[in-house]
Amino acid sequence: MINNQSKIEKLITELCPNGVDFKELGELGDFYGGLTGKSKDDFSNGNAKFITYMNIFSNISIDTDVDIFVKMEPNEKQNKIQYGDVLFTGSSETPNECGMSSVLTKKTDEPLYLNSFCFGFRFHNTNLLLPEFSKYLFRDEQMRKQIAKTASGVTRFNVSKKRFAKIIIPLPPLAIQEKIVKILNSFTELEAELEAELEARKKQYEYYRDEMLSFGDEVERKTIGEIAKKVSSGGTPKTGVSKYYNGDIPWLRTQEVDFGEIWDTGIKITESGLKNSSAKLIPKNCVIIAMYGATVGKIGINKIPMATNQACANICLYENIVNYRYVFYFLSSKYKYIKSLGTGSQTNINAQIVKKLQIPIPPLKEQERIVSILDKFDALVNDISIGLPAELKARRQQYEYYRGKLLTFKEKEYAK
């Protein structure tokens, strides 16, 4: 890697000894919006591929092998995504997650349309940046810091395209871009191999977990309502009231519930925010189920006292009946089933559905034995301090370090 970097430095010295040009995005191209005028029915029987928010958020290159479609009429005037376009998410719960980018790096004859909560950017000169280079550039930490500054809000942050147009990017020669892409591709290929191996381990773990949590008729079943001291939801302090936010009370949202322990939250509220809303503090070690939206059915455990929004079902359990980690593992194993109970366009569930969920109740000693085994399995596939997760984390850190080094350029100075 060091040898490759020195080759790039030598190439930069040859091709741009005085530095490279930096330009504002607004000088280099135009922004365009996603789909307009579409109803829910247009997405149930579509005829054209549709690029979702999560497709952009989760991938540095757009995944075009999708089975999500939108209905388009002949000659309908909508923006189509083109090869080399850079796509961005328009909003998120935190400014650091706004404006996540993805690039269409594959040429395709299929028309592709964009989610209405996202926007695209198209260069006037399509030969200015290689699409493969753009996919790395706009995800680099230096660029992400600029992008985060374009977002504003309280509980939901939205990108300002006017501020976005002021973002400054480097324009290195294509020969340098090609070399950088080759190096960074080698990193991502290795990372993909490790991710595939880790995914195989996770499937193996889930198989053994489900086997251990399968019981015959000899084991009594109870509902969550019967084994819980309380099942409650929370609330959201009124947005736009500054005195309710930036306090020291952790406030959990469903996107932070993801089959693990929760030690902190992205947003904190004040005592005033707590008192003037339906939010309420819950004790540590509650089992939490996400009830709304994309995260429906996901499970978590709060390891510190905190408040939550109204989309969380917070289960405070009787310790003399169940081990809270046993309940966590069992409900995690039923994720698909819990998700299938949802109703409405967002397949939401509610506290009554949660209370009626049934769970086998073996003796506490047996629950503790199961938990002890599953904790070890869980650590092997999720603990970033050991094994494959640790190796994957190290590779990602190495990749991010070299990406930052490779995408740092000296700005060309012009005589005044």
C-alpha cells in the first residue's frame, strides 16, 4: 500500500506539481429531484425500476439489480438517473447521516427513477470525474464534514441544496483518479470477502439460536403481558422548541434499535422536554421492540435508563419469571413473525400486539444456561473486539485511513 501511495505521489508531482483545481459543485453541474406526483398504488404494480432511499444510504455504488418498481406512463416527464450521476439522501435524524451518497457506476439501458426524498447531481462535463472515483470521493470523511454542514433541523434534519452547491471538491487528473480507484477497489473487495464470511457465520448462529429456543408442549407459554411489569411507549417533545433538546437525558428512536445493547442515543432531551411530552424514563435492561416504519420488529436492550419516542414498545420484565436476555434472544428469533403482524402502509404494530406475543417459559436456570451459550455465539459474530468482527473493523479503519490520504490534494494556487 505504501508503495502504491508513493507511486500516486510521484504521478501527482508529474501531472500537477502545483496542486489540483478545486471547484464548487454549483459551478460543475445541476441538481435534480426525485419522483413527483406518485401515489402508493403506483408502487404496487410498477413497470420501471425505482432507486430507494436505503439503496443510496447503504451503497456507495447504486445497486441496479432491484425488484422495486414504480408505474410510469408513456412520455411521463420525470427525471431519469444517468450513468455517472451522484445521488444523495435528502434528510435524516442526524446531520451526520444526511446527504449520504451513491453513484451510478454501471451503464444501463433501463430507465431508473429516484425516490422523492432524495436528489441527484449531474456534472456538465461527464468526463470530469470517473464515476468510480466519485463513489469514493463523496463518502470520504472530508467531504462528509462539508455535507453535514448543509443540513439543519431539530429531530429531523434536511439538506439545503443552496448550501450543497457551495461544497468544494478536488478535480485531479483522470490518470490519478484511475490509480486511486484501483487501490481503493482492492480494499473494498477484501472487505466484501470478510463480510460474506461473517454473514455465513451469522446464519449459522441464527440456526443454533432458533434450535435452542424451540420447545415442546411440556414448556409453559405465557404472553409478554403476563411476564411484564409494564409495557409502555414514549413520546416526542415538540420539535422546534429548543429548550426541550440538547439536554442530558438519552432519548431513543427506533432507528437506534438493531438487535443489540443500547448504551447511548443520538439525541438528548432536557427535563423540560421530558415533563412536557409523553416521553418517560424507563429503567435499564428493558427489552425494546420497534413498532413503526422500516425498523418494525427489531429488538434491543437499553443498558442505561433513558426515554424513548412513541414508536418504541418498552418491556419491563418480572425478574423472578424471566431473564431479560432470554426474552431478548427469543423475540429476536421471531423478528420476521413480529414484522408480519404489522398493519397499514408502514406495517406498524402496537403495544396490544406486543402484549399478546407468546413466549415459552422454561425454568430460570435453563433460561440462564441458554443465555450463557447464546451470549458466546453472539460475541463471535457481533463483538468488534474479537474474531472476524474485529478483523473487519480493522480493515475498515485501514481503508478509511488510506482513502482519506489518497483523496487529500493540494489546491492549485494562481498568481494574482
